[in-house]
Amino acid sequence: QNVALAFYREWETAKMTDFSDHIPFAEKACDFLTASPDPYHAVANMIAKLDAAGYCRLKIREPFAGKVGPGGKYYYTINRTTLVAFAVGKKYKPGNGFKIIGGHTDSPNLKVKPRSKRAGSGCVQLNVECYGGGMWHTWFDRDLGVSGRVFVRKAGDDGAEKIEQRLVKIDKPVARISTLCIHLQTAEERKAFRVNKEEHLSPILSTQN
């Protein structure tokens, strides 16, 4: 009863709190998440913000000595999935302390395998593997898009082929993980259903015909 009473009081207090000042920040966060469905897009979008804020890009394969100094703002990337940004205080001296804030650019997803095509039961499916600890039962019966990084061959100015990296983000519903219609299942079957990551989570692209 004490716990319930405490929860009720907190709930009543929350209802009287004005959160209008927080809404613009929440909307910006949602817009960023929508535009960043994978680590590659997340890093690219953050780089755009850093460039606009006057940060200087460093190359991780080159020494930072002579390039980093007091009052400067810098960043570098690793494999286009990791981003490190930092600002040096104007009064900073070697040996002084510093503060670090960390976060993830990735999240649970269905990662397309190199051999991406899978066929069975008259359907063309994506061959995927589970990445992270996702709530996989929530992925069923939803429209799914595709995003990430692809490597393509392109002829260079000298005529020789070269490999380029490009970002892909298909917002249209191109795939779906379907379940059996509820009226075709018994109550016992619905209760007994367990997600088999290898068999149940291959999104359907189209029929084979």
C-alpha cells in the first residue's frame, strides 16, 4: 500500500508538471533517430552537426601533435561507425583532467548477410542474422525498410575499377516478417509460440513468381 501511495503521489505531481519546454528537444531527438537507423547514418549525421559547429576533422592514421591545441574542437572516426569528438579548453595544460561522455551508435537489428537471398515456401526472403539483444517478437507483422552501407564497383578517372562506400536508406516498406493469421491458430499454439531466430525472422521480399 505504501508503494502504491507513493506511486500515486508521483503520478499526480508529474501531471501538474509543465513539460512544454522539453518538447522541442524530444522532437529533435526523434528526428535524429528517424534519420539514423544504423551506425553509418548516425555517424554521418553527427559529423554534419560537428562540421556545422566548427569542429575540425582529424585523420586517425596521422599524428595529432601540432594539430590539437587549447581552444580547439576536433573529431575523428573509425570505420565510419565510431565517432570521437572533443574540445580542448582554452586554459588546458597537459596533465589536467578531462570528462568523457559515451554512447552507442548501434542498436538491435536484423543484419543482412553477405549472401542475402533466401528462397522457400514460394517466397523470396532476406537472409539475416540477429544483432544485439532485441525484442524480436515485436518485429513481426511490421513494414520494414533497409538501411546501411554497401560497397560498389566504379570506374575511376583513369579507367581502372575502384571500390566505393555508399550509404543506403530505403524508407519504403520493402519487407515484412509475417505470422500466421490469428484465426488459423489455436489458443494453445499462440501460447506455445517461441521465436526461432534462424527460422522465423527472415523478412519476405516477394513471391517467387
